[in-house]
Amino acid sequence: MARNSTARGKIVRRFGLNIYGNQKYDRLLKKKPNPPGNPKRRRVRQTEYGRQLVEKQKLKWAYGLSERQFSNLFYKSKTMKGVTGDNMLALLERRIDNVVFRLGMATSRSQARQLVSHGHIMLNGRKITIPSAVVGPQDTIAVRDRKPTKDLIRKLLADNSSRPVPPWLTISRDEMIGKVEVNPTRDIIPTIAEEQLIVEFYSR
């Protein structure tokens, strides 16, 4: 799958927002709050299409999806009951790689994706290797019963202990088992993009 090769620090500075949720980018934005490049260069006025594109890129890059993956997820959310933008954000949050990240078992979504792809994570007692798998209420996320894997996740959980776990998830750090209590709703999903502009982008 094609990945965006631009340095994440530059992406965060370009948006002026920590879209990745990694604490090191909060420190970077405090140190370098301005966008990368020549500060004297005249900024081009952004069109409505440009604004919509930026919001889409924020979510796509934050969750590490390809263009095809993101558009497929959007059209799936459009067929669901409820508000399309809310459905889209909920589906992104319910991806197993994002859940592993939210539980603190990984420092970034890309690391979480790698853990899942390499078979280090168990979903409801079975090994899973598909990062895009969507979880639901009462699903459990555990660590594969291998000493190197458990040692790694135990360290990651300790390193990420200061990062809050979303209210729709719970985690037992001692047992290294997470649980999906309910599906996430829009009011408890962190805002990093204006989802309505993304809906408008795909509705053109």
C-alpha cells in the first residue's frame, strides 16, 4: 500500500495540529508553531475545494489510510443509518489498529498497524492480522501469548500510561487486555478535521 512519505513533523506543522496523537508532536508545535518553508512566501488564498481537500487529508493521513481505503470507508459510512460524517469518524475509530493505539499498546497508529499485521494482537481470543478489521461492543483485544510480545507491549503500555484511554474503551494494563464497551459516538471522538467538509468533498 502506498504511504505518504512526507516527514510527519512537516505535516503536523503544515496543519498546525497534532493529527497523529503522539505527544512528541505537541512538543514540536510548541517549538515550531509556523508552517515549514519560507515564512516570507506569499500565502495563496484557499478555495472551498482546497479547504475540503485539506480536511480530507488530515483524516486520511492521521489514520494512515490510502486514498482508495479512505474513499471506500466514506461510501460505506454513507450507506449506514445516521449522519454520514459521524459514521465515518466512528468507523475510523473502530479499526483494530486505531483501537490498539487508543489503548496505549502502541505509540502510534503505524506501530499499532505493524503489531496487528505481524500477528501480535488477539481479537476475541483469535490472532488477527488485518489492521482494517472493525471492532464492536464487548470485543476484547489481547496480546498474543509469547514472552517477547508481552514484554514489548508491557513496555509500550508503561510508556503511554499518561495518554488517556477513550471512554468507550477499557484496559487492564496488568493483564494487557482491552475491551470495547460501546461504539464511539461523535461527542467523544477527538476533533482533528471538519467532517462536513469531507462529506461535501465527496459529494461534488
